[in-house]
Amino acid sequence: MQARLDLVKIDPRLIVDLGCSRAASAAGLRHRYPEARWLGVDFSLPMLQHTDAGGAGWRRWLPGSMRRGPLLVCADVTGLPLRNGSAGLVWSNLLLHWLGDPLAALAEAHRLLEVGGLLMFATLGPDTLKELRAVFGDNAPHVQRFTDMHDLGDMLVHCGFADPVMDMEVLTLTYESFPAMLAELRAAGSVCAQPERRRGLMGRAAWQRVLVAAETAMRDGRWPATVEIVYGHAWRAAPRIVADGRAIVRLQPKPVA
């Protein structure tokens, strides 16, 4: 995702990292844009309290500090306590798939960006963990629902972004067993967050059927897990209408011969 920044030319004064988690992106962004402020946003206060915001020399501040250095804000990404047009780059790595509807977060990103600012994000696509989804075979939501790349592109246009670019890649991870893959998901906190997910425990007989189905899905003695990564970026263009709906027409003076 950071390599994609090689393709664009920006000089942001403020970088807003949505869903920063433990600030894994901060060091690379700091190296690339040494004059920019980095502001990390996450909904989990305990996560922010254990953040290493970019390595040695980066002290940690929670909301309220305006001194030079990284800033951390505990907030909902669909309603941020930041002013309009304050960011030159909004960065979001693997956040959007945790939201029931990414549209509100994308609209907030558009609001935060200054004219000419860039939104760049990565999220998970609908083929992610398709093998896990298949072994249950009951149409119940056991796996997080992931938004299609084309739907995300439509959301960007709906929010007013210009020149959206979407692409994706598919990775296949393999594990020594189905339980080993489940253990890694649980250790990473990657559980199903769908509101309609089943709340009770699965019965022993039903779980045994899942294990049998998982065994038949093994490939060359390994359990496969597909990860579809969706990348997107788009720009905040100059507004074309004012608040009351009137169109803005920009006139360029004709050069004098």
C-alpha cells in the first residue's frame, strides 16, 4: 500500500490514519513525509495506549495535546472531531471491512481532506476466507461480510471523490490444519462482527460436521485460506456546487497576446 504512494505527488501537512491500530503504518509515512504531522484514529482506547507511533523519538499523546509530534484520537471514524479540509492525506489500512457500512467513513474522509488531498485505503474483498465460509454450509453469518471492489468505487463517487482508482490482489495462505487457522484468527481478534451472527454455542454434532468438511477441503495436506485485498485511492476535487445547490463555474482569464 505504501509503495502506491510512489505513483502520486503530494506534500501533506497532516496525515490522518483511520483505524491506526498500533500505528504499523506510522514509521513508513513519517519517513516518506518527514514534515507532516501524523494523527492516528482508532475506536479502541486500549489499542491506542499500546501504540508505538513510528519508533524511537516518537512520543505518545492522547487527545488534548497540540504539541509537535504524533497525535492519537480515540473516536468513531464515522464522526470525527476534526475540522473540514484539515488533512492532506487520509490513510486507512484494513479498517473498512469492520464497518457495517463503509459509506459513512468514506464521507468523513472526504470531509476531512483539503482540496487536492488524497484518500488511500486497503480493505478485504468478498473472496476473503471463502473456504471458511464454505465449510459451515448453513448460510448463517460465520464470517465477516466484505464489500465488493466495484461497490466501494461507487461509494467513492457518491461521496464526491474524483478520479477513483480501484484494484485488487488475491493471496492464499496455508496452515497445517483447520484448527491452526482458527487459532490464528482468534489470536488476531479477527472474529465475525456481523450484528446478525449466531450468539449461542454450536452443538457438538454440528461442529463435527464442520471439521469433516474442513478435512475434505485440505490441499496437499494444508488448509488454504484466501485473502482478497482491495486497494483504492481517490482525490478531493474542488466543489462544483455550493450548499444551496447552485453550480460553481470557474472562469480562466484569457492570456494577453
